[in-house]
Amino acid sequence: MTPILQTKTPMHFLNPNKDALVADFVGKPLTALRTPAFIVDRAVFAENCRKMHENARDWGATFRGHLKTHKTVEGTKLQLISDVGRTSAVVVSTLMEAWGVVQGGLVADGTVKDILYGLPVGLNKLDDLSALHAEMTRYGGTVRILLDHLDQVRFLEEYERAQEHPKKWSAFIKMNGGLKRAGILPEPVSFKAFMRRVFASPAISVFGFYTHSGNSYGSTSLEQATSYLTGEVRLTNDAATMAMEVLAESDNREVNNQPFVLSVGSTPTALCATAEAKLKMTSALNGALELHTGNYTMLDLQQLHTTLIGRPQISQKVLVTVISYYPGRGSDGQDEAMCDAGAIAMSKDTGRIPGFGEVVGKSWKLGRISQEHGILVQVPPDPESGRTDPALKIGDTVEIVGQHACLIAAAYPWYYIVDSDEGSDKVVDIWVPWKGW
């Protein structure tokens, strides 16, 4: 293969200093913060984490926390450890997150022992992944990768042949559940041919099969989300079944001597992974279930639309300031206002709930956005949601719940932490997320 230049995670670009931020902001009221500001309620975040441990336990699965939404040391600890359960397995979307886990002391103290790099393995990142693998191995941990193409396998073999001490990479096979984002289709002839080649590789040890039902975000009921969860399990289990058939025909049957891991999940499907859902699984499993998810820690309007959560479970909000007001300018003569949060602060993601965000407690929504400002528009009062107050004036600070927490959080260099168990009107901590790739 053509040589591929290796790249390294630029850790020398330091994150903001947490100690300095804590000294400056902890104890201050939210009204003293520069807006837009990203606010996280630690008590709600922690309860969401505890509930997901409960779901995994009741559903009969181990749990792997996805760190992509918050990207912080503090959030990782809450994701992995609760009074219901504990896990040491995570999945990351960037190597910066993986190195953040290491440099944050979470590997050295045993909090994290298993890191899955959650994209099909990038060939220009193998030096970096190998360094990460070596660091994890120092503490008895492991790094896992995703595979969905034989060129990845061939390059891994070529790469390891050039190493003084070649290793086997622990890999999930990524399955395409219909979203067409990544993964292999479970077509028997091509899939079995793929697995024969993978099982024969000296550079690969197949750990299990992984899928993510992103289309479950379109669910609007528990029944619909459960059907997506069932589909995730069926897909990975079918893959494991075909893999076992390949092994049974192989001269190298001992290449896999432990049950495959069937790793499934998205926030909607994980939210419905309960004891009741377990009773609906009728097929025998050719592997051990693992549940993975990430957005559930913060939640947002996209998840609210599924009906699987309520507004009190949303732990993140964006604090904004009203900077101008336009009486009667909107449709049907309704008022409009301008705030200092736009597409950078709120993202341009949309959802089934109209607009780019809801103003908490107010009968207003974020209706239009430009780069650094947004237009708030009046909406009919909604007693069920508590959004009934029509009053808004220049200088007001209001909280907005946006469409997609993962992209919203990515805009902010640090998060202001409040705690509703201690009174949520003052900053109690600062979380600094890992930035970059």
C-alpha cells in the first residue's frame, strides 16, 4: 500500500486552566456571567448517569459510556460510577478525548480501563493509537478499534509487521443498521468472506460487533424506540451467528475463545433498555450484551421529542442576554427580540420541535439564528411545559434549551456547573472539556 504519513494528537495546545476559572467564577450568581454561557446542572447530569446504570443492569448488559457529549474528566467519573453500578469502559469520538482521559488521571486511578476509539480506524492515526495502547497497557488497560473495511485490516497487518514487537488489535466489527453512516451490511456471502479474512489476520482479535441506531432519534414512543433497540440486538446477534459459522468451518477455531460482545445503543434505545424490554427478547444470543450511549447525560429538544424524557431531565442550558426588542415585527403581529447567542453558541441543528431552542419558563423560542445572534419569537403559552410567561425586555438573561446538546457543548471552552441539590442559582464548579481531534 502507498505509505501513509502518521499524525499525532496536538496535546501541547493546552486547555483553559481550571484552577484559575474556579477561583474566578465559583460562588458567582448566573447573572454575573458573560453570555452566552453553557450551564450544566450537576445533580441532573448525575441522576441521568445513575438511571442509565440502572437500565443496563435491568436489561442484563454491561455499560460503555460515550464521552463525546461532555468531553470532561468530571463528567466521565459521573458516567462510570454511581450508587447503582460501575463500569470502566468508554467510547470516544476523538483521540483528543482518549488522551484527555489518560492525562486527566482516569487511567492511572483505575476509573477507565477500556477505551474504544469510536470511528473506523484512521490509518494516519496508528502511531498515536499505538502510543495510547502502550500507555493503557502500562496500567493493565486496553484500547479497542472499529473495523468495517478490509483495507483497514491490510494496513494494520503491514503496520504491525514493521514493529519490533507486533501486537494484535482488539476490534469491534462495525455493523450498518441502515443509517448508512459506517459499518458493514449483514449480507451473508460478503459478510462471511469479510470475517474469514479478519479471523485469519495476525493483527486482529475480534472482540465483538457494534452498531448505533441513529435513526432511533425519530422515535416518538417507547414502542418505537424499543423496536429500534430490538433491531440493534438482532443485527449484532446475526453478525455473531454468522461469525461463529465461519469459525466452525475454519481450521483455526480457537482464534476466538470468549463470547463476542454485542454492543448496541443510542440515547433513545438506551433509554428504553429496561427489564420490560428484556422480556421482549426471544432469540438466543450468541454473545454478551453491552449498552453504549452518550447524549443521555445532558439531553436536549431532539430527545424531548421522542417522549422518552421530560424537561426536568435535561441537564444543559445556554444562558443568553436579550439585547434588543422589536414590538409587532413577527408573524401575526407578535413581538420579536434579539439575543446574543447564534449559530456558534446554539449550533444549526434542527429537530422535530420547531426552532433552534426553547426559552425556559417563557412563551418564546429561538426562531432564527445568524452567526453570533439569534431572534427570539413569541409562541402561544404552554402550561404543560411551564412556558407561560410572555414578558421579555432588553437586559433580561434567559435560559435556552437547544436542539442538540453534543454540538452546542462543543462551542464552549468551559462549562459553568450548578447543582439543583444545592440551589442552582450560583456556580459551584467549572468543567473544562477536551478540545480538538
